[in-house]
Amino acid sequence: MSKKEQVNNKQITTKKPVKKKTKAVKPKQKIGRKTKYDTHVLPKFRLIEAWCRDGAIDEAIYKKLQISKDSFYEYKKKYPEFSDLLKTSKEDTDVQVENSLLKRALGYMAEDIKEEYQDGILVSKTVTKKHISPDTTAQIFWLINRSAGKWQNTQRKEIQVAPETNKMLKSITNQIEKETIQSTNDDIDDLES
């Protein structure tokens, strides 16, 4: 319905807004067969998380899921929730291991609890604090992996060789490779005869 108003000697016609009826939009459903992601991966998210915490690598995970390597990496790219699950689960475990290794490398205080029972009743409880000495193997491992430049187990030396000597060494190496291949082929021929 319209309503006429008088404003500054002009007539203005206004209308009440009409509400349009809208239909509820249903989310599009996938048509066709479910993917292996839907049947083999998605229902096993908790298991995958546990496998990662237990130190499983990608190969072990896709074998346990009974999917191919290519599908596994495709799902990691296509489904961010899957990629994030793998990443965070592995990172959490890595942090725990790093913390444990550091604790062993530095030494720590531990409680030793002894309880005595008589007729199923706790009679005494003794709590003893003891110092666990630093573990030198953990220290070495930590230093080699965290500060490889300073704490390498091996030494590298570079030797500069004259160009003529370098050519001669390459020639000798090539000759040895050819002789090895020929010898192997001769052995195979002998076995087949």
C-alpha cells in the first residue's frame, strides 16, 4: 500500500518493503561413489594422530590406511585438515622427544616412591629425591645435531688438484668402471652357459 506525504510542497510516494519468500538452500551433496579419503582416512583421524605420536612416518601411515603413496600425498595437498593433523601430531611428538633428550643431557631430579602395605593397608610411604646425572651420549647427540658446525664427528679436508691430474684421475675411474661392467657381464654369460 502506498502512503502519500507532503514534503517541501512536493509529493513523495513511499511503499512498504515486501518480504520475498526465500527457499532454504541445501548444501550440495557429492554425487557418486565416496573416495578413499572418505572411507579410509577421515574415519581414522584419531588413529592417525596416535600413529604420529608413536613416531610413524608417512610411509607407515599410508600403508596402515591401505592407500597408495600418490593418494596419500594428494590428500595432504587437497585436504588442509589432513595435512594439519599430520603436521601438528608429528610436531607435538618431536617437541616431547626433544624435551626428554635435553632433560637427559642436562640431568634432572627424580622422586623414588616406596610404599609398604600390611593386610592391604598402606603402612608407610617413603619419597626420596635423587639426582639423575647427565647422560654424555644424550649430550653428544644433542650437540652434533643442534650445532653441527662446531661439533662434527667427522673432519672434511679439501684437496686441490692440478687440472692435468684431475683429468688423469677421471680417466682411471672411467677405465675401472668399464672393466667392472665387462667383468660382471662375463660372469653373467658364464652362468647362463
